[in-house]
Amino acid sequence: MSKVFTVALVCATLGTLAPTVSQAGEQLDRIKQNDKIVCIVNPNSPGFSVPDSQGVFQGFNTDFCRMAAGVIFGDVNKVEIRGVGFSDSLKTMIAGDADMASRSITQTATRAAEPNLGFVVTTFYDGQGFMVPKSLNVNSARELAGATICAEDGTTTLQSLADYFGRLNVQYTVQNIADKSARLQAFFSGKCDALSTDLSALASDRQLAPNPDDYVILPEVISNEPLTLVARPDKELQEAIFWGVQAMLNAEELGITSQNIDQVMSQLDSAPPKVKRLLSQNEAAGDVAKKLGISPNWSYVVIKNLGNYGEVFERHLGKGSALAMDRATSPNRLAIDGGLLYAYPIR
């Protein structure tokens, strides 16, 4: 075999084996050209995403949309937040009609394998459960034999129900209703004995009842639901979103809040190394900004305008909110406090 032929064969083989790599940063560049990031959320989920009196979406999930804008532009308002139902949300992302989604989407193997979706970072660890009327006098999901359960068509909820009741050898009936308003109407009007979805969604949906105190969430958690931010596949965009969340977690670990960050910045020269790396443009945060092409003061903008992760949680979901979630007993607390939220090092 001649040397020329050997070289040609090796090159051809390497060309066959090498994966096709799309140019990184195209989606982030497009976002910059549009001067805004388009983010989809649940259209009506109290505590997570709901329009205020001015029609502006507010809530835990919407703050992560604004976080992304703050990281990219240095302006948390350069975002267009659209309410999209779950059955259309992944289709919207795959079609390229939105840049990211922050609407309680569970990361699963089959979804993550979709080439047009980029699962970035989990912002809320959840699990599927059940809500029932108090008048039903049911204290456990094990007592739901023969019950009719309202669930959202096209979601993993149906599979989790089948797995759970299959293990118990319990018969049940499902009302598959894709439209949220129709589904809640069916449940609140008594057409279903129980409503099943993520526990966070149940807490939110309970606030939409004519009288929330008439309903109770049962103790069983029948699945793991890591609710994750989704982006269009693009390394720079995904890294920008990921490290924006990490800045919020690191800030909480370091005791930096929206209220004291300006004081911290005024004493940055004498601050501990971790604080400098998080906030100084001459440290790791500045290096990240240059490499990703994002706002040079991205971490400051996010913390100043939205707060650390704990502030965002307490503002929308915590004990002082309508949902009254106790973070101290939730997996959504910092890993140093026994939770699942692990702050990646910014260095």
C-alpha cells in the first residue's frame, strides 16, 4: 500500500469518525442581535409564573428568565416572557420559536436525547403527588382504589401513575385533559376524585381553587422530577444560563444578597477570595464574561436585581408567600444545609 494511499485512507477514516460539530455561539449571537432573550413559562401557575395586574409575568420561574437576560445583556429586562402550555412548550423549543424555557420541565433521558433541546441546570427538585378534596376523607394515595384522577395528557404524569398503581395492584381511571383550565375545572367541580402532577404544581393549582382550604395534598411522592431550565443547543448560551444560576447559589452560600451586595462591592478589594472571584471583573467572573461574550458585570447584575437563590425562593414560594413552602424540609436547599442544590465553584 503506497504512503499516499495510506494517508488518504487515514484522513477519510478520521473524517468518517469525526462528529459533525456546529459552530458554537450562533444562538447566543442571534439573541444579542435581537436585543432580547425569548423565554417561555407556564401561562398560569401562581408562585411560579402568573401575569400581574399589568400583564407582566411574575414568579419563581420567571425570575430565571430575567436572570438569563441579566447575564447576557447586563439588563434583566431584556427578555420577552411568553406563556405557553406544557403540550406546546417542547414543540416551541424544538421549532426554535423560543430561546429558553423556565416552566417546570422535568429532565428525562428521552427528552435530553432530543438534539434540538439543551437541558441546562435544575432549579427545583420535585416529585409527583396527589391533591384531593378534604370532603373525600382520604389520607393516603393508597386509599384511591377505583378513583378517577385528573392528569395532563402528553406528560410523564400518566406513566408515573401507571407505575405507582401498578405496583399496588390498584385499579383507577384517568381523565386525560391537556388544557389546564379545563383540567382544573373538572377537578374542582368534582368530576375527578384526585388531581395528580408535580407537588409544586399542586401547591400552585390549589391557589386557583374557589376555596383553597377545601383541598389537601397527600403525603405520597411517587416520582423524581428534576425541573430544569431548557435552552436551544448552544454551548455559550447554555454556559451563560448555567453559571447565572451558580452565581445565585454561590451568593447564598457567601451570604451575599440583593440588599448588601453594594456594600460588598464597595469593600471588594479586601473581600475573601471566593467573593472576589464571584464579583470582580478582574477575577474569574470577568474571565467567564470574556470567554462567553456576556455582560462583564453579569454576576452583580443578577444578584442585585433578583437576589440569591434563597431570596428568589422565599419571595415567591416560601413561608411568607401564598404557597407557604418550608424550604428547610425541602430538597431545594443548599447542599451545605443537607439539600440538593450544589453551588459549583466560580474560579
